[in-house]
Amino acid sequence: MTNVHFYWFAPTSGDGEHLGTAKPEREANLENITKVAQAAEDAGFEGILIPTGVPYLDSWLVGSAIVHHTKKIRPLVAFRPGFIAPTVASKIATTLDQFSNGRLLVNVVTGGSQTELAQDGDYTAHDERYERTGEFLDVIKKTWEQDSVTHKGKFFETTNAKLFPPVKQEAGIPIYFGGSSDIAKDIAAEHADVFLQWGEPVAQIKAQIEDVKARATQRGRTLEYGIRLHIVVRETEEEAWEAAHNIISKIDQNVQQSIQSLKEGSDSTAQQRMTDIASTTDRFDKYSWTGIGKVRKGAGTAIVGTPAQVKEALQDYVDVGITHFVLSGFPHAEEATRFGELVMPQFNEVHV
């Protein structure tokens, strides 16, 4: 029996029925974001991803807001190592973990665009960024496990660091981590609890899982695996595809050009893989669609179809080892409710 975990997405750069507009149809304000989180909680989602980077709001502040406007949904807070000392990041995380009564999850994002990272003054090259991330996670995990930490490495140094408050969760705060380069997969194998990928074809997802699993086994560790996808589900296939194409029916050319520039300036292996898929085909596997990648960096693929078709497509990922699904839809509050009503009950009835 496989326990499948579902997470939603907090649209902290704005929301709406359409992507790629010059101005979002719904502002990224406290009211709209908490409505999404509450809708996801009511729909049965276990957690909600809060993104980091450009053009998103600060993820820690959003995570705190969500904690205080919900009862049980778990904020999956994405943040970047390198902009903050690991001991400070550990204190922020454990404080929110305490305030949420042990609900916090963290998604460590090394960053894949030198153009974007330069906006915050980070000019570190790709492999060195991941090397820094590995040391960062090593220090953070030590603060969760030891009474005091003294560390002197290539990137960080601390003397007799003591963590307050302690971690609420007995096993530590779960770490989610993604990346498709060799060094990224080594860092995941060493430190992550859940290895995340974007929505590639099932065969490619399976190959990466097997790769990371082998690296983790060499280190005596066992990971779980997740995927980031968009969902367009309707009662009929025709309605689903009509809704999918509607999402990208009002693209502003300046917005599209800006997104394309960000992609071209990326040194992320995962982004290159996503871009290659989108440039090769409009659809792949049974019900997957690359249209959202036209106006969105990062995760750019969606599963489109009826409730049964969406369930079938997700099950194909489950069958190769995926147990964590980080999903989104447009607009986010309504689509969370729709997925909760139409698809989630199919997984609640039977876990294969």
C-alpha cells in the first residue's frame, strides 16, 4: 500500500484564470493568499508550497500568515541557502515550526538562474552554489540534532551555536529538495527527505528516481520522491482541454518575452530539461500538456482531462515511485476545491 501525499501551491505573485497577463487578475495580498490556503485545507490537501525567488513574496512571511489563518495544512516553505546564515535559517524555521505546532516543511532551493540570483547579489557559479547548499544543510541539521555546533567550512563558520527554540518535530523538519545535475542529486541523496522533480515524462522521472535512489543507498539513506505539476480537470475531456487553452489565451507578449529571457539565462539542468520537452512536443504520455511552460519558468507541464484520466496519469507516476504531488491550477482557490472533489477521493478510496 502506497501513502500518497497531496500539496497545493500559494500564488504569491498573483493569481487568476489566465496566465501571462500584464497584471494579475487577483493581487498577491494576504486576503487572496489565505483564501487559497483555506480552500486547499478544506479540499483535503496535506500541505501548500510557498515559492521563493522572483517575482514572489517573501516565503517565510507568507508561511507564517498561512499558519495563523489555517488549522492543519502544512506550509512547505521554499527558501534559498546562501542569502542567510544556516544558524539564522534554523532559528527562523524552528520558530515557525513551534508556532505551527510542528506543521512546517521546508523546500531548499539552490537557484538556477544567475540573472535572477544577481538581483540579490549572488554571483556564485552553478556547482559551487550546490556545494554551498550541501554545507548549509549539514550545519542546519547539526543544529537540530546537537546541543551546540562549532563548524568551520568553505562557506560558513560558527562557534558554539545553540539553537532556540528547539525543533518541535521529533525527527526534525522534513527537507524537500530538487535538481537534475549530478551535484544536485548528490546533495539530495546526502540531505533530503523528499526529492522533487518537475513534470517530465514518466520514463524520465523513473530514471531520475533510480539514479537518486542508488546515490542515497550508497550513503545508507532512503528518500521519498515528489513531482510538481499543474492540473486541469473537468467532467468531460472536451471541457478540460477548453479550460487548459483558456489559461494561455491572454498572453501579453512582453510578459512572455521576459519569461523567455529568464529561461535563457538559466544554468539549471532541470529548467533545460523542461524547456527541451516544451520545445519538442505540445503533449506527452497519456494526458500531459506543455502549454503552461510558454508563460511560466520552472514547472511548465499540466495533466489535463477528466477525473478518471487525471487519476490514471497520477497513478502512472505513483507506479514508478512518486508519492508526493505538489499541484496547482488557475485560479488556485477554485481549482483546489475542484481537485478535492473530483480526483482526491479516488486516492482516498484505494492506495495501491
